[in-house]
Amino acid sequence: QRREEGPGQHGAKRSRKPSEYALQLIEKQKLRHSYGLLEKQFRRVFKKAQQMPGVTGDNMLIILETRLDSLAFRAGFGRSLSQVRQLVNHGHLKVNGRRVDIPSYQVRGGDVVTLRERDNSQALVTRYLAENPRFSDGEWFNVDRDAMTVKVNRLPQGDEINSPANEKLIVEYYSK
């Protein structure tokens, strides 16, 4: 017969609900891991979002979504965020005709992200685009699969971003 609580004298104490702090920490870690950031990088994003006008949680999501590696992943240039980050680090992407090898580069409205004209760059991304038909245009960017370019029309709105975490709890976590 299975019992609800764990074994031993103190087994019943394990089934407590998590504290408010624990819930905030879990939400922060969810968002941080989904974008593949270290704690120091994530804290820097939060401070930048706090200084911007508007809602801090939405600003934080906008900053995270407009990173070059995140945009290229959403466009389907790789299977995973870390794979796209490596493409950027190795200099396979150009923004407005200039080679960019910094994954945290912030794209702006009107920017055009293209692939370098090298054969290995073209072959890599062509294979990823063929394997990943599930990726599509967002409302704030357009992907031209033939030319392998991404055109950023404008910055995303807070409601256009599908966040795996509750950003309000993250703001509460860092506001302590």
C-alpha cells in the first residue's frame, strides 16, 4: 500500500507547498535557461529593462527576444539556441551588411540579418531551414527562406512574445 508522505519520521514534512520566494526563483530559472543565459547576463538584462520606460517585465522579454541569437533561432537558422549562438560566434551572420559575432547584439527595427556569402554558411543554414518547417515569421519580423534573410519590421510587443515563465514573478524576485 502506497502512502502520501515520504518514509520515516519526517516524511510528512516534505509535502509543503513552495514559498513565494521559491516560486519566483523557479520562474527566473525557467526564463534564464530557456534563453541560455548565465546569471550575471540575465541580471544585466533586468537592469537594462528597469531603466527603459514602460513595464519592466515586457521590456525584459523584448530585450531577450531582440538578441541576434534569439532572432536567428526564431527564424529557423538552427535547431537549438546554442547551435545558433555558435553560428553567430563563428561569424556566419551579418546585420545590415556588417559581420556580427556577438550573440547578445540587439537588433532594431529596420535591421536586415543575412547570411555571409560563404559556401559553408549557406549549406549549414539551408539544411536547418529544410529540417525545420515549423519555424515561421513573427508579426515583428519576416523570414525570406530563399534569400536566407530576416527583416526586422519593428520591435516586438509584450503580448507577441510567448514566454515560458511569468515575468511578473521575476520582476518581484529582482526587486527585493
